Amino acid sequence: MAVRTQQAKKKTKKEFIPNIVVFACNWCSYAGADNAGTNRMQHSPHFRVIRTMCSGRVTPGFVLKAFKLGADGVLVSGCHFGDCHYIFGNYKAVEQFEKTKGLVKTLGLDLKRVRLEWVSAAEGVRWANLIDEFVGQIAELGPSPLNHKPKYG
Amino acid sequence: MMDAGRHPNIEVLTNSELVRFEGRAGNFRATVKKYPRYVDEALCTGCGQCVNDCPVIVPNEFEVGMGARKAIYSPFPQAVPNTYIIDRVNCLNDQFLVCTNCQKSCDRDAIRYDDIGEEIELHVGAVVVATGFDVYEASRIPSYGYGLYHNVLTNMELERVLNASGPTRGHIVRPSDHKVPKKIAFIQCVGSRGEGKEAGCEYCSRFCCMNAVKDCMLVKQHEPDIEELLLFYIDLRAAGKGFEEFYQRSLDMPELKYIRGRPSKIMEDPETKDIFVYVEDVETGKVDKIRVSMAILSAGAVAAAANPDLANVLGIELDENGFFEVETRYGSPLHTARQGVYICGCAAGVNDVSDSVSQGSGAAAEAEKFIEKIPVETEPVEIKELDTSGPPKVGVFLCHCGINIAGVLDIDSLKEYAESIPDVAYVENNLFLCSDEGQRLMQNKVVEHGLNRVVAAACTPRTHEPVFQESCEQIGLNPYLFEMVNVRDQCSWVHTGVPEIATEKAKEMIKLGVAKARHLQPLYRKSIPVNQSALIIGGGVAGMAAALELDAQGMKVYLIEKEGRLGGRLNNLTRVYPANLSAFELARVMVEKVKASRVEAMAGTEVTGITGYVGNFDVATTNGNFKVGTIVLATGAGIYEPKDEFGYGKFDNVITNQELEDILHDTKGKIQIHGDTPKNVVFIQCVGSRDAETNPGCSRYCCPTTIKQAIRLRESGVNVTVLHRDMRTVGAKAEEHYRRARELGVKFLRYTPQRLPLVTGKDNRATSVEILELALDRILDVDTDYVVLAAGMVPNEASTAKLQDILKVPRGADGFFMERHAKLGPVETTSEGVFLAGCVSGPKDIADSLAQGSAAAAKVASIISRDTVNLEPTTCIIEPSLCRACSMCVDMCEYHAPSLVDIAPGLRAAQINQALCKGCGTCASWCPTGAIVALHFTDQQINSMLDALLLDRV
């Protein structure tokens, strides 16, 4: 945990700070992020969460808009298959996400910048690891070509 | 606490005591003495001005004497009611002294030095005793030097020290020199599991093991540079849902060392004030003197000192430990010998939080039988709705949450930032925004400044949004004009090491909240009729208890059981600890009660499908279809089937504890296994428990079960040896039975998972068990005629998976159904109207299952005792003018909420049934024309958040 915090500190020195938007479903992923909090699982702070009721709510439009406005990465996170509070909302999210990926590719962006993941309400550890890993991946890719004001710190 | 304080049907009498009690169940007359508070509750606003002016400083009991308070004080930060109280023993206003500082400072003129209290007569139907426990006085063990040595604290003191709002603001320091300790020793079983007078109580206090493990992890988190944490224990009792997994995680901490051994004494180094712990490590046999900087005594729980008086007034008995005596005849832990008087939590013995909560709900169900039904809501108060039609005027309220938030984030900087956001009209911060005082502050400011949107930057909306929304409603602000920003769970708690970055992040989070708040629209709840009946799936103890409870309250109940007869696992057991009840008798009595009741019991029936929503479920079974308002899942758990562990399957005489139970059942008391009377029996514990591959959790029931079986065999002259990892005899009277087994000559030997016992034999019979005796460091051969494997409790995979499929209730990593909240909602699920009882949510014994059955009944009754249920308005709606009736939403919705209707002759459009819509918003994301609006999560709201975040970074 201390190591992670140090890493986060180190990044603030002069490295690129990615601008990441995370769409988290209310029942699993947002609760999983809370669970990380309850367990004090320290992780990278370089992401902002927008809560939706279900991952199926996330239209390709939201993701594209985020990229258009300069986001370096977008993560959509829902419940594991079979866990969806709305039965098959996450399956719908997969279908939507396929369209999203096609459009992101058309924009000329690296598909590594966008991801669909599953985190359950009990998986605070998984949430923290996922965030650290995704932030690391985006940091490695560097600023998005559509991000005209990348931030360094 | 706050919910109880603000509930219209709950009157909270604090600082009060029951002094007289007469009558019988359904018609009790209780006299309550309300002690003087010297502050008028109706007038005091809890502003705290008097505290500043009070000249008297005395030790604060709530901080276990480590902090100070004034003579006029509020007992603790979130106290309900939030009214101050004068401690007249220390107050300087008496017949000789005439300090009137508090009176002078009180703007409301609420101080009453001449208050003499009052006696209140109450006419009640039932009584629930929930008076809790006292902490064992650690100074009663002189050899541990508590009270003599500076750096010996109790677990309760450490809890305060670790608490962010505690006396040291969450910093761990030694009392002697205020330096951060390098090595801390945790000493378990102080006042628990004792023998002889000095050592305290004979029972296990149950909570202290997990408490110490948790504290070790917290200490490490607070002070990352800590060098060593030593935990001295006898058995590590991580017996509860998720506890074993937590304990296993703690084993990964390199600083934390578990040492099996009970220290004989503790001494202080007079110069450095370091502590010496004298202990024999029973695994190595080494006697050692270990120097640490600080020692924490895990003081156990003892019966509350006031129990004898209360028992006397109530006319009920105490047990030998001073707790309220449970009437065990019913098997349930809730009954006393007096009808209409029930007990829950630690009043009747030691319980952990989730069991106490279950018992609390269960006791409520028992009490409900004697209470005249009164409408749950009082007269609806007409609240004039505030006019919110104008341009957005957003109020931002920042919560410190003690120092949970304020200890990491720079509140002043957040405040300054929030004030600069366009449309923000007012910003305020508060120590505990969720407290009575904080909520009142929020309400007052909304009215005072004419705010029409409220943003609270505090904890998670998942737990606290309803509290804030209710406060908004009370002043006529539509609750859906409130938005919550989670700067605690998802910011200050997880970015603790980088406070500046975390503060910047919190600013952006607040900006997002305000962006959404600008576009929030008032929404109105709808109410729908409730089918006043319940379906209980599973006819075991938990299910039958729930059914009988609801039937006694006059509710319609369907009880379905997959097997051919009711009774569940009780049918396969002989006797039930701790009261040695006959399982057969208990099952028979309950089944007969069910048969004599109006409960519609259907054995040999399975559920095939359930559709609908709270208040209106359509149930399809193999035995007909019907409608119910609520559902209780009480399908129990499975027992682990050993594969080939310990020679199971290879040797005929290696059996499971369930097989032994069947044998004991069949032989009707005469101990004969397959016709022979065995001489030697060896039990092996934790088969299919505490094992990462088969079942990571502790099954909790097996240790007491083994003790029960071992005593039974030993009493018939059999030599019994129990091979175990930790004897986890938690629960009522379990430790006493463990002691009795040892006295009877049952031998207990410990094994470790690294070196499992080896069962050897000839042909198909096991003849001996090899075990490495740790202290002797020698391999022992134990002769045996039978080996009994204590098989763990695992989810009943087939039925659990099927029900999960039908009802969409989530399961945890252990495969059991997940509760709404591990501590506070043990019988609720995330699905409204669907509840859990018994082993379906994790291993439990019979008493706990019965309590959960009653608890689920109470939860069911809270829904089906009303005619209607309120529906959340956060559903999807369709703008008909944009809809082109493509029916995509109709095809995709799992709840069949949208349907195509004729909106005008020849013009079709989709329409959404709001009672069916769950508000997931998936259809809104798919709708090709954008006709569907997901209320409270609209495109406009989410897009405005993206705009705020990305177009204008801080």
C-alpha cells in the first residue's frame, strides 16, 4: 500500500497525468470502489467516476464525447456476468461496447484507451488493482491525440 | 441511531431506567424513571456554546478517560438526542457554589438547575431487553499490570486511539512519552476463557480475536513504520462470515506475528517504560521474555453491572455468568421465561454485530405479536413544497466526517473552490453533516438562502443519500434535487498518502456534482398496492421460524420445501447444543405448529420462476402459481463432501460428522458403529473449511458440533482425540462445553495445514492417525477405530445457483448469498422485498438460524403490513413525440416494462410501466431516437458532467 502511494507521489513529479473518465455502475463497481475505501485500499487518484445505475446505460455517445473533449482513457465498469442487478444489463453493455470500440477506432485512437471491466461490490482489491493498472497503461500510452492540454506534474 | 431518533413511531428515552413493571404479555404497565438532564430537551439546539463557557474539566468516559470533557457535555459526537447534559457531581452549581456560566451562555434559556427528572407510566405490549455488555475490568488481573504500567492499554482504549476523532486524532502514541511505539503486543483472552477467580470469566468473549486482527491492520495503516506486531493467543477464533478470509489476509503482513501462548505476566522496564511480556510459545515450548513498546490487553465482555436490578424489575432470571437467561425450550436465543419479554444482542451473552442486528430484528418480530397494530406513519404533515423553478441556486455542504475527510482533504481550500463554481450560492462545512445538528444546519441554510439544489460532499450515496434526501423532504425541497459527492470512500480513504492531489480531485468531484445538480429535476414517488403475503422458500428451522412468526402476526404465508417433509437439516441431527435439546423433538414441535397454523406449507415443491417486484411477485412452482408481496430465501447450505482427504472413501471407518450423527441417531443412545462399540475415535477438524481450494471460510458450526459428539462418545467410555487447527467454540455455552470435554478426558491435539494428520490403515480399515505434536516436535501415532471428519458448510450449489438465476440476488466470493450490509443488514438483500434467513447467507448454528428467521419475518412484516409500497421515481420515461415505435426497448427489457400502445388513432409509441421499470437506463442508451429519458441519470446530466470535467479542468 505504501509502495502504491509512493508511486502516486512519484508520478506527480514530472510525469504525464492522465485524464481518465470511469463510468461505474451503482450496484457492483461503484460499491466495489466504496469497498476499496472501507478497506483503505490505496490506489492511483488519476481518474474521475461518473455513477450510472447500470453499465448498460453507458451509450457509445458518452465515451466518444469524453474522448472528443480530451479524455486520455475511458473505463466502463459493471457487474460480473450473472451478477447484474438488472439481469442482463452488463450483456447489453458488452454489445454497446463493441460499437464504442468501432467508433473509437474510427477516431484513430488506440483501442487500449478504452476498456470494459467487471468489479463486484466485494472486490475493493480488484478495483484498486484495476485502477492502478489502467492508469499505468494510459500513462504509458501518453496523452490522447485529441487532448490538446495534457497535464504534467 | 439517527433513523431511530427521527422515526415517527419511536420515542427515545435516554438517561432513563425501568423501575416498575407489571402485567402480562400484551398488557404491561411499565414505570420509567427519567433522570434529570438539567437541560431542557425541547429547547436545547445542541449548539455547544455552554461547553465553551463551562469552567470544569473532567475525564471523558467516552474516550475511556483519555480525553477530557466539561461538566456540561454531549456524551459523544453523534449522540441522539443531540441535547447536552450536566454532570451534577462535577458541576460547580450546587448549594455552596453558584457558577451559572452555562445558564448565562445559553441563548435558548434551556438550563434547568432545579430539574428533578420525572417518572413516566407506559402501557406496552412487549419488552425487548437490549442492554448490551460491560467491558471486563483489566486491572482485576494484577499480573498484567493494567493501571500500574503506563504503556499497557486495553482494546477499548486502542479503539479510541485509532479513531480519527479520538483523543490522539488517530495517531498511535505511547502514553508514557507520546512517541510512536515500534513494537506492540496484543494479548488475547484477558478476562475470557479463564480458570480460577483471577482470570475472569470462563466463556469466550468471541469478538476480541477479530477485533485484535482488525486493530493490527489498522495500526499498520496508521503507522506504516511500525516494526513488529505480536499477537498472543490461545485459539484464533475467526468464526463468522468473511472473518477467516480477513484473518488469512492478515497473515500476509510481514510485521504481524501470531504467537500461540497466553502470557503469564507483564512487567515494565522502569527506565524506558518498555513492557516485558513473559510467555511460553506452546508450539515450540520455548519460554521467553519479550520486550515491546506497548501492550494491548484484549479485555473480554462481561454481563452489564445493571443486569441484576433490571432482571429483578422485569421478573426474569440471570444465568450463571450474569447475562439474562435464555429460555432454551424454543431453541431460539430471543425468549426469556416471561412471555412478552424478549432479549437480543449481548444482553443474553456475547454476540458479534451482525448476529446482534439479526437478533434485534428477530426480537422485534416476537414483540410485534403483542402490539396492537398502529399505522406506521403518523398523520402526514403537510409540507409546502419549495418553489424550485427559478435558475439553479446550488448549496454545497462539506462534511469533515470527524477527520475521515478533513484529516486528508483541505476543507478550507475546498470551500473556497466551491464558492467559485458558477451557480453555487452558498457553501458550508460541518464536522458530521449526517448528525442531527448537521442536517438541521443544511435545512436552515437551504431555507435561509433560498437554495433550490443541494450538493453534499461527504460519504457514499449508497448509505447516506436517503438520510439527506429525507432532510430535504422535511423542508419541502424535492429530494431528487439533492446530489451526493463521495469524497470519503472514494477519495480521502483511498488517496490518504497524497493529500494535495486528493484535495484537487475532491474539487473536481464537487464540480461534477454541481454540474449534475444544475440539471436535476424534481421527481415524485408513486405508491402501488401491496399483496399482503409472503413466500418462504425452504422449510428448515429458519424458514419455519419466519413462517410461524408471520402467521402469529396474522399474515398470509406460503412455505415451500423441496424435500418431501419439513424440518430441513434438523431431521438429520440427534441433539442440539447448547441446551441438549432433542433435534427430533424441536423439529416435531415446529412442524406441528406449522401444520396447526394457517401457513400454507407445501412439501415436495420447487420454485420454477418468479417475476414482478416488491409488493407484487408472481411465483410459479411445481405445485401451482400464486402472488406474494415478499420473499424469504431460507434454503440453507450444503455440507462439504470429502473427496479423498484423510482416507475418506478408501477406509470404511473414516466417516463424516454427519454420518456419525446418523449413527448416533439410529442407535438411540447406545454407541454402536456398524454393530461394534468403538474404543478409540479420532476427530479431524476443518475438512472442507479454512482451505483456499475447497472453502476458504470457517464453517463455525463444526467445532461445537465435534465437542457435542465427543462428549457423547466420551460419556460412553470411548477414548476420543480431536485434531484441530484452532478450537473455535464461540457461541452460547460452547466454551463451557469445550472445558467439560477436556475435563471428561477428551484429548485435543493441534495440527497445522502445512503438516496434515496422516490416516493409515490396512485393507479398507484405518487403524491409526499420525500427527506431528508441535511442542514435543514428535510424530505421535493415535490408535483409532473410527476417524470422524468434521465436514464444513458450503453453499448448496444447485439451489443457490438456481435461485440466483431466478431472483438476481448477488452471491459473495464464498458462494453464499450476499447480505445488503455485512453488519447492518444481515437478512436483507439488494433486491427490495427479498430477504435471507439462516445458512443461505453463510454458516450458522440452529439458534442463530432461528433468530434470523424471526428477523426476516420482521423485515417482511414491515412491508406487507401496509397496503401500499412507495416506488422510486428514478425510472425511465418515453417522450412519445420522439418515439417511432421501433420496439427495440420492448424487446430488450428484462422486466417487460415498455410496451407499444396507441397514443392516437393509427399512431403507436412505446410506453413504460413505472411499477415494472427498475431504472437501469439501458433502454435509454439503446434508443435510436433519444426518446427515452433515464430520470435522475439523463443524457443531459451526464453530458454536463463530462463538459465540466473535461472542458474546464481545475
